Amino acid sequence: MADELRQKFAKNLKFFREKAGLTQVQLAEELGINPRYVQQLEGKNVPNVRLNTIEQIARALGIKAFELLK
């Protein structure tokens, strides 16, 4: 179940990032994080993500946090 949720998150993150017209590097700069971390979040082996990080990503993308998880 957790793996499925992480994969949904990765897929949704990439979708909304691209919809916003941002590269991984641009999103990382907006969030003040390493671009490699954004790459990991969109990859096959998604690390655990803190809820506040999900909220920050959602704000940067102009969406609600739950949209990254649905």
C-alpha cells in the first residue's frame, strides 16, 4: 500500500510539475531543495516524504496537497 501511494505521488508530481511548465531544476530552486531530490521523488524508488514537504510542493505548483496523493 505504501509503495502504491509513493508511486501515485511520483506520477502526480511529474504531471503537475510539467503542467506548471517547470523543470525539475526550476521546481527545486522554487522549493530551495536539491534538484536530485526532485528527481528521486519522481523516480521508481520514491523515498518517504514528509507531509510538510508535500504541502510545500503543492503550494509551489499551485495545487492542493491531496492532489499529489490521489
